[in-house]
Amino acid sequence: MVTVRERVRDIQTEVRDSVIGPERARVLLSMLAGLLGHCFEAVRLADADYAAVLLGFLESGERVHLSRMRAELTPAYQRKREAKDTRDLVVELMRSLKYLLRAMESDPARG
């Protein structure tokens, strides 16, 4: 089963390494829009898991900054960062494809 991250990475590679025409840009943009919802859900779940981990450290009586530092060394924090980074990448890829489509529309010789 292909993960959302793998799909996004494949699209990123295609955008980076290929000359994309308007039809393909529209297809990729549509795919990214569909994946964005999954990204938002992953961020929401990862944030909740990380908050629970951080709360555990805070409730142990440790200082706040030490609790944060310890929580940031856990897999929950890594998952949180990965989810947010993937969401941000999807948004940036969508912006790039929209810009590409606008450029093609304004200069038909490019598309």
C-alpha cells in the first residue's frame, strides 16, 4: 500500500524532473488537492499524540523547557513534524502547479 508521503514524493519528483503540460499539471493539482485532506487529518492526529506525550512529561513535575526537549526526542514529535512537512510540501506543490498553469495560459507558446 502506497502512503500519502510516497505519493507526494512521486508527484514532487515528476514536477521537478519533467516538462509538464497543462493537462498533466491539472491532473497533478487535482491529486494534490485530494491528498491535502489526508495531510490535514495526519497533522491533527499527530498533534494530539504529541500533546499527550508532552503532557506526560509536564505532569512528571519536570521543568517546562526540559519537558519540551524530552518530548521532541520522541517518535510522536517526529511523526508530528513529518505530517506538517508533508502538508507544507503539498501546499507548495499546489502553488507551483497553479503558477505554471497561469503562465501557460498567459503564454500559449509555453504550454
